[in-house]
Amino acid sequence: MDSTGCAQLSKLGAHQGLAGAWTQPIGSQTGADFGYRRHTDEYIYIKSDPSAYENNHIDEEYQAALRRFEKIGDTMRIYYGVDGLREHIDSSNLGIHTRDQGGAYVSFDARR
């Protein structure tokens, strides 16, 4: 509380993070990608009374992809691939959650 009797509200945070990515060609028409990110956060809503609301969390994210293309003559190509994502959070207030996502695609490109 300040001299007027009002609580001091502030958004204080301590953040730390780590990220990395890796790309690997596999021949001339295929590539693989991998990424990782980790983040920690401490959030205190009322600076003078951290017990009023405090949230600590760690989140991690993994990404991977495999992509390829095939040439069809001189002017056409077919692109295709798969990718995936995993997100994970461990939070003192939100609990522990994990979400997985994935996808696949095919694309045709013709040029004159």
C-alpha cells in the first residue's frame, strides 16, 4: 500500500529463454528442419505482496519438418512434406498442458 492506501500494482517478470534451430539438406531435393524453444517466466502482479498473485511457468516447444520436391520436365514441380509441433507448459497457476499438431501438404507448380 502507498500513502493513499492504494495497492501498488505492477507487472514484474523475470524471463529466461533458450532457442535453437537446425536445417539439414538431404540430397538436392529434400530437407529436414528441427527447432527447439524453452522459456521460463515469473510473473508477480503486486510488487509489495507477491503472495496475492504469482505465476511461474516453463514452456517448451519442439518443431520438425521434412520437405521434398520432384521435377517434372523443365517447368513443373511437385512439392510435398510433413511437419509437426509439440507445445508443453508447466505453470503454477495454469497446470500442466501439452498440445501436439501435425500436417502434410502437396503442392503443384507449373511455370511457362
